[in-house]
Amino acid sequence: MPKNPSCDSTTEITDTEDAKETRLDEAIASIPKDPSTSVNLKAIAHEHNVSYDTLRRRHWGETKPRKVSHASLQKLTPTQEQKVVDWATFLSIQGWPVDKGTLTPKLLQLCPDWAGTGPSKRWWDSFLKRHPDIKLRRASGVPPKRAQSFNFSAFNELFELIDDVKEQHNIPRRLVLNPDEKGLQSGSQKTDQKKCFVLLEIPNTVKLQSDNLQLVTVIECVTAEGVALDPAFIFPGEGHFETWYDVPGFEESQHMQVFICHI
């Protein structure tokens, strides 16, 4: 008779360790606390898709979660690691994310055994696995003044103004547009980093690239209903057409006067 997969301790569940631990915690929580109540651990293991043997040993206190049982083998205690995670997360939210080089001196203070070498690549990989809520990622630069605008008060005021204008002029959602622009360069000074097949006898490998550094602006726009409009491409020009400004009251506008002075 074939074994029930949920009752076989050798059965592998193809998901993360955290997902397994979550299901095990839910299965243990569902076990009645009253000792006089009969418990069918196999049925509970099947219901929560966990190993019966693991659930049985965990329920009777024979084994502990991996993070708890291996804590004594780690360089840092779970409490110390969590403090490091909290500190790195706080700085990241503030716009000052830290890298490995910045964290290493702090880790050396917590673990003198690393003196002279620092954490190994294996430790960093295990550290990230133990804390899946953080990851290594390249950070993009943001000007300080722009970063200061990323706050609740500014966004709340903006959307209140938008709602007032929409209500005052009875603007439908299909006419509420959200545009954005992206600057591109036709050519680039950066060399493609992909590895190529080359002749071994040639020591230096070169690759021809475009020397056209013309800038192009792409404007994309999506309505409040989620409809994307066709993108607009703006290329450098050598002049202006008078018909662009043939609009009543155009030249009298103060903002347009400033614009004309700069062209």
C-alpha cells in the first residue's frame, strides 16, 4: 500500500524554509491543548501539508525549529542579528542604505573572531536566508530636496488638491492623466558587459559602438482608468514653428514670456 506523502518524513516540499515553518506553527497551534482530547496528528499534518514525523517530534518537544536549534552555531546570536537588520533597515528607509563594507566594522565589534578576515561570503548568504525581508540591491541616487518631498503631508495635500479640482470642474476619470518622462541616449559610452567568443591569440578585445550621444525624451501617459496613451518621442530640434505659439493669449502669459526668453 503506498505511503501517504504527508506521513512520509522523507518527502520534500518544494518551498522556502520560512513557508514550512509557518505551516508547522499553524499545525501545532491547531492541536488541542487539553491532554484528555484525542489528537490525530496524521490528519493535522495532511491538512497543513507538513511532514507527520516533523510535526510529531516538534509537538512532543523532541526537536526545535532550525533557526533555534542552530543558534548556538552562529557567529551572532539571533538578538544581535535582528539588531543589525533593524539598524540597516532604518538607515535604508532614511535614504542612507548600508552595504557590506559599512556593516563589516559593526559586525567585527559584535564578533571579534572575525578580526582580520571579516564575514565570509557563505555567512552573508546564510544571513540573507535567515532574514528574507531584506536583500542586496543597487540603490539609485535621489537629490536631497526631492527626498524631502517624499512624506505623507506633501502627498496628502497633493491628492486633496487633485480631488478638489476634479470635483469643481466635474472631470471624468478618463481625462485624469498621469504622465512621466524618461531621458534616453541614442549612443552610450558604456561597453556591453556580456562575454564574447574571441580568438585566444588576440590579447585585447574591442567592440565597435555608436558614437551618437543624441538625447531623446520619451513621454508616457496613463489615465486614471488604466488606459495607456501612445508614447511621445521628443528629439532635439534646430528651430521653432510660429504655429506652435499661435494661440490667443499665449504670448501674454507670464510663464510663456519666461519660456520665450530662454529659446
